[in-house]
Amino acid sequence: QVQLVESGGGLVQPGGSLRLSCAASGSVFSIGAMGWYRQAPGKERELVAAMSGGGSTNYADSVKGRFTISRDLAKNTVYLQMNSLKPEDTAVYYCNIVVNRYNYWGQGTQVTVSS
């Protein structure tokens, strides 16, 4: 059994920063692609940032230059550093990791950007 556990969401003022973490636990034998998605109220879930198994990254245009995805394979963990946050970044953020060639999702963490 594999679980993804997210942490790091919360309330932050515009211009502030947050760091999200997502750790895979359980019977983890291999880690592949990793990514972060978000879903705002009334909108579809969208890709925010992704990292391939080889380490290449891609970002949504709306977060380029502000967000950074990284990983620590020794800890089976993916991170999302979010800087210069804007109210439009408010959403539930979900991590996604390919573990043992299967796709797993985190439980979601709320990020609210408001003054």
C-alpha cells in the first residue's frame, strides 16, 4: 500500500511564500514522474508544475518564475516552493507521484492568498 501525504498549505498575504511537501510512504520501490496540480472553486484541476523521472521540469505559464518544483528521492518527497503569491493562486493543491509505475494522488492542501 502506498500513500501520499501533503503538508505546507495555509493562509498567506499577497506577495508571500509557501512551501508544499508531498511524501510517498509504504511499499515504495520506484519513483517516477512527480507533479503538482491545483483546483480553484468552479474550475477544473490544472497542472502547476511537473518533474519527469529524469529531472526535467515544466511549469504552467501563470507560475513561471514564481514557483519551483524540486524533489528529494532519498525521502520520496516532492516540493513546491511558491513565491510572490497572488490571490489567483488560491486553490486546493494536489501532488501526483508515479510510484511503482502506478499513479497516486495526495489528499490535497488548501492554499489561500488573501490580505
